[in-house]
Amino acid sequence: MTPIRTPPAAPAPGAPAPVGSAPAKPATPAVDPGSLTPDRIAELNAAFTADPERVRMQNAVTRTAIDDVALRRDVVTTTDHTFRHRLDDWAVTSQKKSGRCWVFAGLNLLRVGAMQKMKLKDFQFSQNHTFFWDKLERANYFFEQVLATADRDLGDRTVAYLLDHPLDDGGQWNMFVNVVKKHGLVPMAAMPETESSSNTPRMNANLKTLLREGAAGLRDLAAAGAVREALDARKQALVESVYRVLAIHLGTPPTSFDWRWRDDEKVFHADGTTTPQQFAERYVAVNLDDYVCLVHDPRDTSPAGRCFTVAHLGNVVGGDFDGGVRYVNAGIDAIKDATRRSIAERGEPVWMGCDVGKMMHRELGLWDAELFDYAGVYGVESVHDKAQRLAYHQTLMTHAMMFTGVDTDAVDGTDVPRRWRVENSWGDENGVKGFYTMNDNWFDEHVFEVAVHRSLVPDALVAALDESPVVLPAWDPMGSLA
């Protein structure tokens, strides 16, 4: 009789396998269809090593900076720095380690008329003075936006955006106008640069802590049902703290000063005691109310010829642009024409905003839309146009400067721009003593905004300013700060 054999019981989970038994076969892990498999990685490596051009590029770029490899010599050698219309005969300024380009560009524009009035070739308004008041006004504006959104959750996208950007260095033309009209101007000597005005990161970090903690306190008070008077009292205490921090870092803005100078013809002048507002009224040669901001936004969501603003973007509560920046969306040719005519016909430089880092060689002081052949190095073409780059967060306005010249050719009786001369605020070490050359194809792709006299703008675009503006959300790229 054959004995009946009972199969051994399965070991308990985690128990060692019986002696002499075969090892269990490991389960084949599931492959996520979106993962990079070892086979696919091997294919990528094989494709790269089989491409001699890419291998040559690897040899070059692993030993040399990519921009030096990709720089197109034909663009460099065919771009000269002469201009049919050139206004500047002054030295550039330097914002140093700060994001105050929009202030420098605005004051550089205004100092042209001031130098003519005072018969000086070397004069600067105090950038530190304008910067101080923008910081204080913008802190107050931030707290007002916090109160306006206090009933929303912290996870609300607008609230999150406000807390991410409580007090940036950058700004817009309209914000510059607000500060100058309210707080006036002073010469550099009346409020000179400080360590922190020229090197802002640590001051900004401490101010942002103060503002965010202040925002938390205001939101908590509002959630507890505090009346507006109590909220205002807390806000005013916060503003006083901001003023104290700014005064420690930047100095105290003068309420009046004694202005006297000797002009380039050695003639002595004395204005006596004057206020910042009186100084601005006396030496600003243009009417800031006469200037219009034109922007180029080619996205389908931004109708051409319409007035735009950006929610929660501003600096002076109760200022001319309290509701946010205001600009008119114009075609790039209209923007170019107004800029050219300002320089060539009015003899006036133009404040402008652009995406400065694209296709730029800083040492040469040169911009061209095809300056670097990255496609030739990588074997990857860039296919997005300006509208798509805006939509996919690949571009926005990052820097403000001033057009001071334009080179043109006559085509069918019309002056057509070839290239543009730009006064930067990065000192005189690069370019032509700090002045840069922009080929016209770069203007098309990377310039976003200019501020020009309304007499240079088509009537339909000027009229658009009186219409109810399209309101873009706070995070829209057209609300970026130079």
C-alpha cells in the first residue's frame, strides 16, 4: 500500500525557506508605460554616440562656454555701432547689484532735459530717493491688497501670488510716474547711494519677512471680525516699521535741500532751499501725463488696440495708476514707428522694457535674434513664436533701458530701422562704454513695451486709454516687472 504524502505547508510570510529548497523566482516588476526603460536609455546613448556632429559639440562645450561655441561670427562682424540718429553724449549709469533698472531708465530719460536746463553734461537724479519712496508706497499698496483679499483662502491663487511677490525691486513705467509725481526728485548729492541701495538682496529678504508676517496679522484680524479702523491701525504700525527699515538701509529722504552748481561754462547758479517736488517741477522738461505705454502682446487672448491693466499690480494707493498699470496693446510696427520718430523727430530718448537675456552677448553689447546658433550645437530647433513663448512661460519683460539712437535706411521714401542704440544701466564695462547695439530683428522678438509721447501714437490707440481696460490676472506675464 502506497503511503499518502502530505505536501509541506507554505512557510509563513517572512520565514526562511526550507533547507534544500529552490529559491523563489523574483516577480517581474510592472513597467510604467511612461518610464525610461534600460533598453530605451541604451538606445539614447547609441543614437548620440553614432552622431559625429553631436560628439564634436560635446568635445567643444565640455571645454568651452556654450555661448562662445554657438556665437555666430557673421552676425558679430556685420553689426557696426554707427547710427544715423544718435542722441546720447553722456556717460551711462550703474544700478549695481539691484533690480532698479526701471528707475534708472526713467531717471535717465528725465535727466536729458535737466542737463540741458542746467547746462551740464554730468548730472544724475538720485535713484536712491525714487527707490525709497517706491518701496514704502509699495509696502502700503501690498497691505491694501492683503486686506482686499482677506476673505479668500491662503490657497487662493491670487493670495498666493501676492505673498510670493510682496516687494520686488522691479517696476513699470506707470509706477515710476506715480512716484515722481507724488514725491518729486532730488539730485544725487541730496540722497546718494548706500550699500543697500546698490546691493539689495539682504534688505529685500528682511522686508519680505516683515511684509508676510504683517499680512498674516492683518488676515487674522480680519478673520476675527475686526472693523476697518482696527485694521487701518495695524496697517499703519506695519508701514512705520517698513519706513524704519528703509531709513536704516537707504537713509532718510530729504524734505528740502540747498541746490547750487557750476555749469559747463563755469557759471555759478544757486536755487536756494527747495523741496523735491519743486525740484522736479523746475527740472523735469517733459509732462509725464503726455506719455502712453504701448505693449506688444501677440497672444490671441489679448485683442490688439485695447487698453489693458493687471490685477493687484501697482505701487501708490490713490495714484494716477491706482488700479494697476495701464497700457495699450499695439502692433510691433506701430511701436517701432513711435520709437523711431521720438528719436529722429522729437530728439527724445525712449523708455523701453524687454526680455534682456535672450540672444545677448554682454561683453560685446550686442543683441540679434540669431546671435547664437543653439540649434546647430544641439540639433534641436526652437519653433515657438513670440505669442507661444508668452503662453508657455518662456518669455516676459525682465529689464528696462532707454533707446538713444536708431540707424535707418530709406525704403520707398520711408525710414526703415536697421538697428537701435540702447543706454543700459549696467555700468560702462561692456558694449561701447555701456551702450548696446540691438539689431532690428531682436526688437521684433524680445521688446515688449515703450513709453512714448502721445503725439507719436495713432489716435485710435490713444482713444483706447479712455475705454474700460481688459483686466489680466495678477500672474499674467504682461504684468512682469522690469
